[in-house]
Amino acid sequence: MTRNHVPIIQFVGAARTVTGSKTLLDLPHGKVLVDAGLFQGRKELRLANWDGFPIEPSELDAIVLTHAHIDHCGYLPRLVKMGFEGPVYCTPGTLALAKIVLPDSAHLQEEEAAFANRMGFSKHRPAQPLYTAAQAQASLEMLRPVEYGAPTTVHAGLEVTWRRAGHILGAAWLRADLRDAQTTVVFSGDLGRPTHPLFLPPDPIDHADVVVVESTYGDTEHLDSDPDDVIARVVNDAARCGGVVVIPAFAVDRTEVVLWHLDRLMAQGRVPQIPVIVDSPMANRALEFYRAEALRGSPEIRPEYHGRELFPALDVQQTTSSDDSKALNTRRGPMVIVSASGMATGGRVVHHLANRLGDSRNTVLLAGFQAPGTRGDQLRSGATKLKLLGQYLPVRAKVVSVELSSHADRSELLDWIRTADYPQMVYVNHGEADAADSLVEAVERELGIAAVAPCAGERLRVNGHRSARGPEGR
């Protein structure tokens, strides 16, 4: 197989969109993929998961993962199905969460294909899952845990170090040292907020020639308003009228952040003690992992939670079966149902929305970013009807948004890039086009660093020449 003499970086996924993170390092001695994310959101993006990969997956020498969110690791079983044979490197926390999210993703896809076949609303006969539970399990066997801060040779000429990103448990940004080119490329993955209620802030960068940074909120500053005020108003309203609050929440981390706020409000007596149900097998397993990591004193978690039980003021009810989930449809409020997925693209929350949207006593609380074209985005934009389970249903429930993002905002991204030792280039990805372009402009104007938002599939040389710019250029 012919190898490049010059390192190439190719933006396979999450280029001018906020999902499907995949970046290929085409190096003189091999090919390594940074993240293997699933496209989510708009139909045309979801269909892209079925497209071919730019190279034969069997040509990949290794994969390195930043964290265990599906849009960063959920394509891994598909690559295995197409011939990838490993290894896959990640932090121990990512390994633990991948064991939760990948089988759940496969089960969900198998379940949705079976449901579409039973109901007859799929265009494909029969509908097929993108990958199976067996293929997800096969991908898990390829994972190799690596500790934070430990430089690791993942392939000849490439040494990678995982550093704390503060986004979810196990999340990291990556320092990729290309030895032959004497070049360091930093990949942000998803960068967390310095104010995350459970995690310590992201580690600073130090040396970098090239920085590849996400831009989910590249054009947005998170509001200074207290989300507790919004959540308290919604829960108190539900308590007064016997309504149900449905919170679509990503199973990993967003669920925990929602519970953190509810726990604080109930401990302070600002809201009554109404039932809080977490209805997602994946979210429930992730919740147990978060609780265990706090008790053991994980170095990722803020010290004040070490050795403590998380969310002590809440009597969290966790469903254990699909029958438990279905039984919620007949329960009356007041209560709070937290269920995946976070943008209402699939999962059990779709059934809860179908059951609760028609009642004006109920509220849908959207707790973070909603990608364009998703059901969450339609609800946030004021949709009066929503297509669910093959039919259009009226939206009579109240829809309220609250900012609980675990992504750094524009200023926080810029502050993190400032910790780099004079990079010559910043590549902006993992953001919708407007957000990416806005961050490009801000990096160039405020930091004095050249920046570009690459297009999908774009291949770019990685140069090893250090910038001559000094502090005065910053």
C-alpha cells in the first residue's frame, strides 16, 4: 500500500456540521482515525452513516477516541462491520462508558428497524439496522485503555497523549505528536466548560503547531442567567396543575447535570418532592458509573464530591424494563421524566413525547443544544405539530428551553486556544456552518492565528514548520 511522504489530515465527519466526528491522519507510516462518530440529526446526515468510508476500513492502523458520546464513537461498530480490525485507544472512563453506549446504540437501531417493519412506514423492505449488537460487542473487544497524561505510541511515528477535557467522564483532548514531521496536532474533541458542576476544568494546551477545535457554540455565549430559576418555574408549574415534565436528555452527562440541578432545588426547598424518573437503560447505567466514580474520588470530578453519594436529595426512580417505561404512559402527574435522546431523535423519549405533547398541562424542557432538523429543534422553533412514530401529533404542551450545555462557549473556546504555545493554524470543526465561521473570525481577529473551517472530505497537508510569531502577534 502506498504511503504519503507528507502527513495529511482529512476531515471525514463533523466538518461544518455538529455531528459525526471523524478525522483521518494519513501519515507516512500508516493511517489513524481520530474519533469514529455517528451522524445524527437531519435525515440527510443520518443517511450519510450508510455511505462508504473514504478508505477501506481495513487500511486503518488504529483509532483513537476522545470520549464516549455516540457522535464520537458510535460509528465504530460500522467500521468493524466493514473490515476494521483494531486497535482502538481511549481513556479508562471512555472504555467504561463505551461498554454502555455502543450495545445500547445497536439495540436501539435493531429495535427501530423492527418497529418500522411492524408498522410498515419504512421505505426499505425490510428495514435494516446500521449495525447489530454482535458487531457492537466485537468493536468493544478492540478497545485499549490509556491513562491521562501517559504518552502512548499508537502507531509507528505517532505518539498520542490524552489530557482532561472536562466534558463527560473519560473525555479527553488529544496531543498527537507526529515524530517524522516534528509536528504536534491537538484535537479538542468536545471541550467542557470550566463551570461544569461536577468536573474540573479542561487542561491547558501548551505546545501545539496545529489545533483542531470544536465549535458547537462557536457563535454563542452561554447566558449568565441561573438555570435553576427556569427549572424551578417549570417544576412548580407541573406540581400545581398535575402536569408531567418531559426532559429529553443525552444519556451520558446531560442526565447527571439535570439531576444535579433538581437535587439542589429540592434540597433548598425551592421545588416540591415530586417523582423523578430516569427512563433510559443507557442513562441508568451511566448514572451508576458516575455515582461510583464520585464515591471512589475520580481525579476528573471536583474534590467536593469525592467519597459522596451524588444527588442525595432526590429519590430517583430508574426504570429497568420496557414494561416499566410503558407503564409511565398511564401514570398521572406531577412528575419529571428524564429520558434519552437529548434531541428527541430516537429512544424512549419519542414515546413519552407522543403520549404527553397533546396535553397543555405538560411541559417539554429542552436542556441544551438542538441540532437543526431534529425534533428538539422543531419544538424549540415553535412547531405546532410533530411527526412521531409515523404520524403527526399536535403540540399543546408548553415547550421551555434551559441552557445546561457541557460544551464550552465561544469565549471559553478562545480562552482554551490561548493556552497553546503559538500554533500556526487552527482548524475549526464540529459546528454548524455559522458557528464554525464565527469562531474562525474570532480566532483570527482576537488571537491573531490563521484559522479555517474545512469542508467535508477536505485533505490538508500538516506542515512541521513552527510559526515565527511571538507574543506580540497574539
